[in-house]
Amino acid sequence: MLVLRNIAFYIAFYGGSALISTAAALASYVRPAWVRPLCDNWSHWHHWCCTRLLGLTIRETGTRPDVPALYAIKHESGFEAIAMAHTFDHPAGVAKAELFDIPGWGRAGLAYGLIPVAREQGAKALRSMLKAAKPALDNGRPIVIFPEGTRVPHGTRPPLQSGFAALYKLFGLPVVPVAIDSGQLYQRRLKRPGTITWHFGEMIEPGLPRDEVAARVHAGINALNTEPKSDLGVERNPDEQTD
């Protein structure tokens, strides 16, 4: 059953992804206004495939603020990157600049309002990011970032990338640490049923010293970071909502 679930997921999700990503790339040239709904629908399709085909339950704990904020998110798998547009309302994600060199995807990402960052360019990169982020900030869109810089295994707690504190200061927004425990279930190849939790931590006000905000965010994004389980075959609770 587990293998059949995965086969169904890979066929449905990646088949749909090929169609939607092609449409978004074309729309970025001829009708940019269509890029957002196409990208949002791609994320919604992923959610449907996860809950209906993989048997995953997606839940949220904690409280989201009702003001614009910078969301600093734990990064354990590809799940949270794809689920971003389903979880947030038109998020402006900070992504490494190399991704925008991908033909078609790069134009679609910029049209959606993603924010490229060239980490090796230092202060110049920060100025470019602020310029790219200005429309999102002006429109009160949520800004999302993976402060660890890359995917990390569940149970590990690497330090935050050095540029995170600079972005916190640059954007002047409160920051919300978001923990997620996707790594044990949403693995690179064989994905397993169970519950993935987004936990929204306590909002941290802007203007704090670098070391203090880094420590609080690091603790917040690791709130669900337990030791990896030896038995990953966690069954979904049928009484929990899957949509």
C-alpha cells in the first residue's frame, strides 16, 4: 500500500506540475497576471495529492499574527517549499538567485513576486533584495525565508545563516519563527502517511540585537525538532481534518 500511494502521488503531482509550470512559464510572457493563480493552484494541487494520495494530515498550531511579518521557517524537506503558496496568502519567498536562471521558471518566479538573493555579493545583494522586496512590503505580503539556508535532516539544529539577522534589520518587520516536522515523513523518495505540523511561534518584535533575535528564532524553528523515530510508518488519524 505504501508503494502504491507513492506511485500514485508521483504520477499525479509531477504530471500536474509539468502542465502547470509550463502554463506559468508561458503566462509570464503573454499574461503575467495569470502567474499567481497558476502558482497558487500548483501548491493547492500538491496539498490535495499529499492528503488524498499519501495519507498525510497537515495541521497548524500556534497563532499567526494579523500584521505583516517575516516568517522564518525550518527547512526539513521539499514539502514546505511547495506548500508555501497554499499555507500563506501570496507569500514573497526569498530564494537563491541561481534558481532564477532556470528557463521559464525564473521568469515565472519573478512574476509571482519571489525575491532572489545572491549570497556571495554581500551588501550589494542586500540592496538588490530590498529593491525586489519593496512591492511585497508595500502590499503587506508575508515574507518567507528558510534561515538555515538549505534542507537539514530532522533532529539536527544547524546555526542560522549569517545573512538572516541582516534581513531582519533590513525589512524592519516582526519575525515569526515557524517549526515544521516534515522531514520524517516527506522523504526524498519514499513518503509515508502521518501528520505534518506547522507550529507558529511567538512573534518577535523588530529592532532587537542580532544575537538575541538569532537565538530566539533558532529556538523557535526547532520547537518540533525531536529525535528521528525508528518506526516512520505513522498512521493518519481518521478523525483529523485533511483539507
